[in-house]
Amino acid sequence: MDEIARSHIIILRVTEEIEASAKLIFRRFEDKRLSFTDCTSFALINQFGIEAVFAFDEHFRYHPYTHAVKFFG
């Protein structure tokens, strides 16, 4: 068993669907000057129903998610 498996870390892969969602978010909120990386994170949070985020980027606190998300950071 490798270190990642023992740590219970789940690796989320960016699929074409996630990438398309990230592009929509990027275009929709271009006035907020979000990075494409942030938009990809938002798409992953929405797709997988992630309920909590630890980040120092304020964009994560104010982004309109598809479900309730707690912000720590």
C-alpha cells in the first residue's frame, strides 16, 4: 500500500466535463478576475459535492456553489 492510499486522500481527476464546467465559470465570472485553476476547483467542488474548503483565496468564500460549502482559511 502506498502513502496516498494509507492517508485516505482522494485524488480527483479533471475530466472533459469538469473542464467544460470550469470554462463556463471562468467566462461567467470574468469580471471577478478568477484564475482558471480556481474555476476548476469550483467545478470539482460542485461536481463532487465537496462540503468544506480550506483556502486562503477569498474567491472560495464568495463563489456561488450549487450546495452549501463551509469555508476555512
